[in-house]
Amino acid sequence: MKRSIPTKRTTIYDLAELAGTSASAVSAVLNGNWKKRRISSQLAEKITRLAEEQGYALNMQASVLRRERSKIIGMIVPKYDNRYFGSIVEQFEALARERGLFPIITCTRRDPALEIEAARAMLSYQVDCLIATGATDPDRIADICSAAGVRAVNLDLPGSRVPSVISDNFAGALELTRRVLANCEREFGEKAPLLFVGGRGTDHNTSERVRGFRAAHAEAGVAVDETLVLTCGYAPEKAENAMKAMAEKVGTLPRGMFVNSTISLEGVMRWIRRSGHYADRIPHLGCFDWDPFVAMLGDHIEMVRQDVPRMLDAVFEIIDSGASDLKVIQIPPIVEQTG
Amino acid sequence: MKRSIPTKRTTIYDLAELAGTSASAVSAVLNGNWKKRRISSQLAEKITRLAEEQGYALNMQASVLRRERSKIIGMIVPKYDNRYFGSIVEQFEALARERGLFPIITCTRRDPALEIEAARAMLSYQVDCLIATGATDPDRIADICSAAGVRAVNLDLPGSRVPSVISDNFAGALELTRRVLANCEREFGEKAPLLFVGGRGTDHNTSERVRGFRAAHAEAGVAVDETLVLTCGYAPEKAENAMKAMAEKVGTLPRGMFVNSTISLEGVMRWIRRSGHYADRIPHLGCFDWDPFVAMLGDHIEMVRQDVPRMLDAVFEIIDSGASDLKVIQIPPIVEQTG
DNA sequence: CAATTCTGCTTCATCGATTGAGCAAGCGAG
DNA sequence: CTCGCTTGCTCAATCGATGAAGCAGAATTG
């Protein structure tokens, strides 16, 4: 049963010979437009049966090479290590498949160079459209796509060259901060500024969330403590180190925190546990992102969950409609019920 | 700047014309074997420069069509909603890219039909090799691949037609069960059978883990309570419902549980919280899988983490070496330190 | 100086599917 | 019986890259 010579794949020419007909008839039958090409249903049936019997599989490379559109759609994503990106990818695949598109995905691990390389690779594979998710430099990717005449859409982080779909970070952060401030006031009886930790100060999402954070403080009549705004990056270690440094600097530790992603929360929680600073009283947390186990961590954590289904619907609406106006669509995130 | 006619892509023929040479020279230069083909370095340089200037990108579809091997490697994965599969996919991409292979991944959401369809789609794209991860029917996929002369490897769940890489489920479950039994005995002073929940009784992993679970009970001289073995599927809702049904049936609730994946744990935790049955004393848990936030849930949870890096190294070792003996490689999982 | 080798290319068939153009047979109308 | 139309196909070019085979002209050898 073992053969070192790989079974030569069946082609339309093989089928044509078997059916005593031409390759073009076979092609027409197998890609469904045999009616347009006036092939008799008898021949169509015969060819279909033969294809089945021979285990024929279309050679996409050949097909795509010849066709105008490839029906391949690409997505670039930073990581697979959290629920947010996980559900983005899963949803993306489902919606693509629904439309008869073939999804290909690349994880760039937040590496800007890999991001560009991945975009180029996707173009080489003739994607019809590329979705850049959480890209560090979405405009660069958009430029590369535009040079190849390929449509692009930004997701999660906005760009200025192609349409973008993002969460309403300001509104989400505003509400989240409000809640944490209220929780703190309820428990400790006084208003005090919160800590903001995680994210890159230069990225749109983080700056919008900081803006919401500030707005909520202003609303409550609390002055933001600038030494407590730690946009140190997303990685757990970075958040952990930033917390450590912060604790050494400030007099009294904040009683409430705004954590900018579950990834950063991992580091924050680690620090809280290891440092022992909060052994007496657990701080109130707000996390911009959702995770089922974080939700179980206790009722001192509020979460804002980005609305992935609506975000991806918006992405595909742009793709389906062929729209290319440079709008940024903001999807309101969902404030999770605690408890 | 907006053009409805997509910029015609530069091809090697365009470059050839610009360089006043032939397409085959361009091809030789751009795919790096111009020395073999005795192209002068002057011409090589000129072509390289032109390619750069014109933003030339290889058409992979054309290239793959012509070549013997596609250098595309496929992976089928059930879900993206947990750390285990997330890191599998991330690692897979990294290792593939390291080898100059182009990874394509499809998420089947545990749907057997989609699994087959996805495998066929990958074959249509001429993958050189397909990794079936956690497939419900790995042998079916292996057969489809073999008919096309494509190599396959099973990951996470073993099959009988191609090599497999899995966790040492028995050993992991044995150790995990031991620990939970010990934790229960320490706290409650008596030995009592644990609950097993999650997974499909028919899948290899689950049955091996149940075997480990039983072996640990036997070792401790505790009889397994058969009404407490709930292989109800992985989904959170299934685990939750199984717990509910179990609670209505048994007299005293188990004080310790073996939970077969973080996914199932989600349902178990939900039930524990909602039912209120464990309001007085938290049960001791063992989870076969790892998640950072589960680890933070408390010191009453033990976890076994599957060794994804080693598993994928093993997969690529099989691929690199071209081995096709039907062995099942078992990778010992890592017992996480609690606290 | 003729014979050979080497250099640096070009030519052309090929991979498999797609599709516009075209062709032969059949049929109905005039 | 002929013209025109329909039916049911086939032919051949094409997509872009690849590489075996071949071919001038220069360089080297005996």
C-alpha cells in the first residue's frame, strides 16, 4: 500500500479522456457553468460521476492563475493567545467560508517586520482582499496592497488609507472607568484616581481608552494622577514590571485599576499576588477585554467585551459592498454584567 | 489616486522587457538560482534592481503550478477559544515559516463535515503536508490525503493511518488525579472517589485520561463511582448540564473533580457558582489543560499543561525526516505548580 | 589555426483550468 | 432544397513561472 511515487493527481484531461470528451467540457461541468456552455445534462452527469469515482480535486493553483479573482481572503492577526483575537479569527473564517472565499491567516506576534512580510506573502498568493487586524502599521500594509490593486480593511486598530472597523474605545473606557470609580467610592467612601496600565501610548486604541479614562475622572471630579498612567505595552511581563516600578514610586497605592487587555491583566494579577501589597484589600479592577475565567476571578472585576460578531459583520459589509470610503466604523463594546 | 482598474501586476515578462532580456533570465535571477544558470552578476543586479523599483511580487499560484512541491503546509484545528489550540497554531506557524513553508490553517469548530471539506480544500491548494489537529475522524482525513499522495500527521488525537503526536494522557491524568485525591484527603481526612467531567467517551484522549483517573483511584484504594464519570462532551453547556443532572442523582456531592479541559471547566465553574452546592466548601479541582487565569482562580485547582512546544517539535521532526511509520509519539504533559 | 570548452544568454514546452471563438449536425421555415 | 438558428460540443490561447535544451560568441587548449 505504500508507494513512494505520489499518486499522480487526476486532472480534467484525465477525466476528459475517460469520458471521451474534451477538457473544456469537463471544466465547464465541474465549475458549474455547463448550462451556459450548453453541455447536455447526460454528459454533465457522466463527468460528475467520473470525477467522483476518480477522486478528482480541482487544482486551485491552476484555477486561480487563470481566473480574474482568486477568492482568497487574507487576515493578519497579532496573537492567538486570548479570547478576543481567537474569536475574531474564528468568526472571520466562518464568514469567509459562507461567502465562498478561502481564508488564510497569519499571526505576526506583534512583529512589525513579520507584518510586512506576511502582507507580501499574502499578495503573492493573490488574495483578493486583506484584513489587517491590530497591525502596528496599518497604512504601510494598505500601501502595499494598493500597489498590487488589492483591497484592504483595518480591524481593531484604525488606519488612514483604507476603511477601518474598531471598537468604540472611548465610550467603552468611559463606562468602564465610571464603574470602577463608583465601585471604589462605594467600598472606600472616597473618590481617588485610578491606575491605567497596559497598551502602547502611541496606538489609537490605547490613547482613546486613556481619553475615556480621563473623561470619567473629570466627570467624577477626580484629578488623574499622571504617575499612574502606565502605557507600558501589552505583554504580561511589561505590565508586571510597570506595576513594580510604580509601587516603588508612589506613596499610597491606587485602590482601583483600569487594565488595558486581558494580556496585561495577566501581569497585573501576577504582581498583585506576588507583591502582597493588596493582601488586605483587593483592588477594584476594570478590564478592557473579556475572558470567561477572568469573569470568575471575583466580583471586584468589571469587564468590557468587544463586540466581535458585529465588528466582523461590519468588515464583511465593507468587503461585500466594495465600499472604499475612508470611514472608521466604531462598534460599541458590551459591558459585561458582573457576578 | 483612486482607480477602478486594479493596477496590473508586474510579471517577469514586464521585467524582462524593461531589462531587455528574457523572462527565463528574470525568473532565474529572482528565484536565486542564477548562478546555476550562468547569468552574469551584472544582469542579475540589474534585474534585482528593476524588480525592486517596480514592486514586483512573485505570483505564487503560477509558481506552485509549475513546481513539484508547493511548500504549503496545512493544519486543521477544532477551535481557537483556548490557550492550548491557540499556542498550537502559533507555534505551528512559527515552525513552518522557519522552514520556508507557507502555513494555512482552518478551524472546523469540531464539525466532522467541515473537517472533511477543509481537508479537501487544502488538497486543492496543493498542500505538501496536512496536520490534522484534534480531528474527529483522523483516519478519514489520512485516507483523503493518501489518495492525493499528500503526507499527513495527526496531532492531539491519534489515528491509525499516519504518525501521531499526542500528550501522554494516561500519565498526565494519573498524576493529576493523584494530586486531587491527596488534596481531598488532606482537607477532608477521608478518601472518596472523584468526579470526572468533560470530553467524549469515544475519543482516545478522554478514554486514556479516564484510565489514568481509574488507575490513581485503584492506587489509592478508592473505588471509582461510575455515576460520577461524565464524558458528556467538551462544550461548557454540556459540562454544566451534566453537572446539574449528576447533582440531582447522587446523594452526596463529590469533594473533588477531574475536569477534562479548560473548556469544560468553564461550564463546571459556572454550575458550581450558580447551583450554590459548594457555597460552604470549595471542591478540589484538577484540570487537564492550562490557562493563566484558571491558575489564579485559587489554590484548590491543579493543572496539567500539555507541552505544546515539544509536541510541535515532534510533528516537524516527522515532517522533516519524511518518516511515515505509524508510531504514536506521546509527549509528557507538564504538571503546573500551584500557588 | 582548428578544435574544444565555457559563458551567458534565449527558446519553448509545460503545469491545469478557463473561456472566447468556432464548427458540425439537426431542425424548422419558406 | 436552402437558409438560418439552435444545440452540443471542440480548439486553442491564455494566466505567470520554470527549467531542459540549445545556440551564438568568446576564451582556452593542443
